[in-house]
Amino acid sequence: MTTVKVDPSAAARERTARIFIDTFATFSTGDCLLVRTPDCVQQFAPHSIAPPPMSNSAFAAHLAHLGEVMSSFPLTVKEMIDNPAANQVLIWATASPLWLPSVTGGVGRSSEDSEEIDWAYTGEYMFLLSFEDGEAGEDGKGGKLKRLERVIEFVDSKGTTKLYGLMQKARRILRGDKV
């Protein structure tokens, strides 16, 4: 008979990774901060188009900033790889924004003063999540968590340029400017 060992740290890493992923769908800063150590840093790559590394408060502000023009930015996981030796999880995902109706509905726009905007966008992302040692919390459902010490987010550089442009247009629309 074969015995399978269950690695509680692997389950905690996956649970934390899932909560991290879900924060993009909900923009919940509470959930975002629940899974991070107090000094967790989120870095972005490639450096050529990425913002500087973000502290927890800066990343929470980033989520709020996204929520000003999007109702959600849900990630679809293509692959998740657990690396117990490095205490890391690698996530390969895609994401498409769900724009606020006030953005795509064209508030302040008319066909005479603006172009038709194609709001479709799907970007590709990779997240390298590095965890603290030991389980440090619970997810509110009795599951153990391993908090994040560091996140490296690799963005789709060509796609992100398009996304930044769409976000700028969305902000102009919300201000009532012509696009």
C-alpha cells in the first residue's frame, strides 16, 4: 500500500495564493493585506514599463486606483506551480478588466466628439510569490495561511501599454473630457 504524505505548508501556500488571486476580482484591500507580512513588497517586471516596488499600503492604493475605472480585474489561472524547496508559488494567468458601466457607457461622450473605443483587453501575467516560514494566520474558514513576504509580478509589456492607454481614456471619460 502506498502512503501519500500531505504537506500542510503546500496547502497553506495554495490557499494564500488563491486569496491573492481573488483580490484582483474583488479589489478587497482587507483580503490583500490578510495574506501579506507587514513589510511585504510587490515588485513589477519588466523594469522598462513597471512602476517602482510597492509596499502594502501602496499596493492597496493601486487596487483602489484600478477600482476607480473597473468593477473587477479577475485573473484566470493557466498554471500554478508550488516550489516547496524555495517556499514559493509561481502563477501563470490571464486577466481581462470588467470596466465600470460609467466608463464604457460613454458618459460625457457623443459620436461627434469621440472615437469608438475597443475596450477589449486580455493580458498575460506571471506572479512569483515568496512566503514567510511557518503558517501565520487563518483564512476565516479554518484554513492555515502562509503570508507573502515578496511578490514579483511579470506583466505583458505590450498588453500593459494598451491597458494603460485604456485606463487613461476611462479616466478622461469619467472627468467628462473628450476622448
